[in-house]
Amino acid sequence: MHSAYLVVTISAIALNGFSGVSALVHFAPIIPPMERAGVPVSWLTFPIGTLKTLGALGLLVGLWVPGIGAAAAAGLTIFFICAMYTHVLARDISGQFALAGFLLAFNVATFTLTVVAHPVVL
């Protein structure tokens, strides 16, 4: 179980980190889908990019302090639930929506494996 936890958590760090940094630097391909969803471009730096990047850093710290990793995975899960909800409200069921769903599932798996691998976290 610990191996699965490590593989999924390290992958989640990479995926969330890339997603967060992409938002922070206003990576051109993510701007049109954000606009279609009604998200102001000014939000890419804060809160979107900042929260995703801090979540990835929390997962990284969580490799040594499992409670922080569990909190980061829970926060990222809530973030991506809100992201999907935003796209649904805007009737924008696009690739960005699918990516948010994938990252949601990945962060749920990370949270679950963190709790299973470190049962004293809660």
C-alpha cells in the first residue's frame, strides 16, 4: 500500500504543480477555456495558481508530515469540485472540465491513500 501511496502522491505533486505554475504564468492554452467558464484572467494568479501550487507543495511536505499531505489533498479535492461546478454553471463541458475531473479523481485517490498508508493522520 505504501508504494501505491508514493506513486500516486508523487504523480499528484507533478500534475498539480504543473497546473498551478501554468496558471501563475498565464500559460496561453488555458486562458480561452477559463474565459469560457467565466473565470477572470486576473484570478489565474490568485487564487487559482497560488492555491494549486501551494497544494502541490503541501503534498510534497506531506511525504514527511502525513497530516499536511492529507490536508493538502483534501484542499485540492475541494478546489477541483469547485472548478468543475464553475464549468457546469457556465455550461462549458470542454477539455478543461475533463481535466478538472481527472485531477479531482487523482486528488481523491491521494487523500484516500494518505489516510490508508498513515492511519494515525486522522
